[in-house]
Amino acid sequence: QLMDKGNHRHFMQKEIYEQPVVVAQTLRSYLRPVEEQVALPDMAFDLSTVERVAIVACGTASYVGMIGKYWIEQFARVPVEVDVASEFRYRDPVLTPGQLGVVISQSGETADTLAALRHMKTHGLMTAGIINVPTSSMAREVDLLLSTHAGPEIGVASTKAFTCQLAVMAALATNLARAKGRLSPEEEQEIVRHLREAPQALSHALAHDDDIQAMAGKIAAARDVLYLGRGPDYPLALEGALKLKEISYIHAEGYASGEMKHGPIALIDDQVPLIVLAPSGPLFDKTVSNMQEAQARGAQVVLISDARGIAQAGENTIATIEMPEVHPLIAPLVYAVPVQLLAYHVAVAKGTDVDQPRNLAKSVTVE
Ligand code: AGP
């Protein structure tokens, strides 16, 4: 039953569409609606003693770690390092007591991430894991299991696990901020309110599927695609590029918007689509000015923003994709949807094997 695609053509599509439900399901175990608080399961260590955080993961899960760095540093003022797991052990990182090690993994079996977790434990770190498979090796070995309730993810391209991991990361950042005395009850109530809006905002994002499908043909013909984003939407640009690469086999790169002028802008001509992730908010104008630098050089821009942002900057684009207007905290969850759908429709247009892309395994259990 669980392995059924339902009305969907591919597992990936089904899993993209499950997001409002599974994110709500995940948030349910972290939000206390009556108290308007974000809660974590009981733990054997005291979050107020955490002085530094080391986050380790692979691929899509590592982008959750990068977004977590923005959130934890902003809310809790605790310094965070993020590593891809294959680099972590071998660079002999400085690990000190008072550091919290966080691993993020859908499968809980990724060999590099599991080895990084064991390395952290050997060095005496407190550990937490944002993990989807509760019976996995990582789930058994972490001190604090922070479960995502995404249900089985079958498509090799990770989609619903990503947004559920972000929801749990927001809960972790909020708890750390409270433990550090950096969060007033009013600020916490506001975070709870925004997180509770996330499932509906995801549904609104999904409602734009037809617009995305309609423009996917323009991207399917490209040889290279660039994605730009700023702040927490920068890791999402990386995620967009990874999704497109892995299932459509089109070369794609994600960049921090402000980095484009330090090199990649040389690639821009009228053959290179530029996907710009720019929700309204404090970073909007800066991202748009980077986008305009590229437009002046002929870039074929797809602007993903809300109605306000599109009204302001939607001219001279090949397409705009409208997202609901959301608080910057939940923007990375909501903007994940068009990024996933774009990769999905481009892959379908190209006729690739969406659920089983060549050379890839769902869970990478070798180093
Ligand atoms: C994402 O679409 C990937 N297929 C891949 O990057 C994946 O996220 C990575 O291998 C990590 O897997 P895990 O979450 O099961 O540890």
C-alpha cells in the first residue's frame, strides 16, 4: 500500500504533493499549540550548555544544515559549522566538549554521515539526529533523535524529507535560542504562528504546478542552468541545481546571488536560464540587483517570488512563478516546491527515469 503511486505518474511527484500533509504531521510532534511553544523530546543533556554546533550531512540533507546555520546563528547566537560528511572526519575538525553534533539524514544509513556521527561520539560530543527512518543505524546511535515524519521516501531525489527536515531544524533552532535566553515568549509565539502556516503555504505553492509545467520546456532545451538565492535561499539555490542535475542530467549550478559577479556571470548569455529565488523581504532588493546585472547581459531569467516581488521585478523575464507571500523563516520550505517541480517537469520533458536516475542509489551505504 505504502509503495503505491496513487494517481501520480512517479513517486517523486507523489512525494512532492505529500508535503503539506507530512510537514504538518512532522510539526505536530514539535509544536504545542496551546502553550504556543516549540518543544523537543526529552534529552539527556542541557541545551543551555551548547557553545558551538557542528552539522554534518550529505547532498540535500547538507543544504538543510546550511539553512540551519543561518537560523541557529540568527536566533540563538551560537556559532555553527556545516560540513559535508565525506569531508568532516578527514579534515580532523576541532571538536570540544560543549559542542553539539547534529547529523541530518533521510535514510539514517548514509555511510559517510554515520561515520561522522561515530567520530563525534568518540570525541565526546553531545549528538542529535534529524532522521526519517526511526529504525536506522543513526536513529539508534544519536543521543537525541529528532524524527521527521515524512513517511517512506521512494524517489531517489529527496523532496518531502527535505521540507520535513527544515521544519525540525526550525524547532531545534528555536529551542536552542530559548535555552540560550535569546527568545522572548512573544518571539516564540510568532515563530509558532509562522511554522503553523507552512502546510497551507506549501499547498498554495503546489497550486502553481501548471505554470511550472508550462515553462519546463524552455529549461529542458538548456545545456546549463544557474540558480541564485541569498541568505537561507542560497542553500535552496544549491538544492535546485542538485535536483535538476540528478534527474534531468542538465548541468546546473547554484550560487549565492552576490557571488555571481565573481565568476559565473562570465557564463551568462541568452542560452543560459537563470532561476532566481527571491521572496519579498529584507534581502529582495539585493538579489534583484544581482538578477538585473545578469539580465543586462542577456540572461533568460525565471523569477520565483511572490506577487509583490513579481510586480516589482518581473519585467524582462522569460517566466515568473508566483509563490504565496510568507515570512522569511518559512520561505525555504515553500520555495522548495517550485524548485522540485521544475526539476520534475524538466526531467519528464526529457524522458529520463525520474524515480531511478542513472548512477544513483537512494541510500549511499559506501564511503
Ligand atoms: C538528493 O536528492 C539525493 N539523492 C542525495 O543528495 C541525498 O540527499 C543524500 O544521499 C543523503 O541521503 P540521506 O538523507 O539518506 O543521508
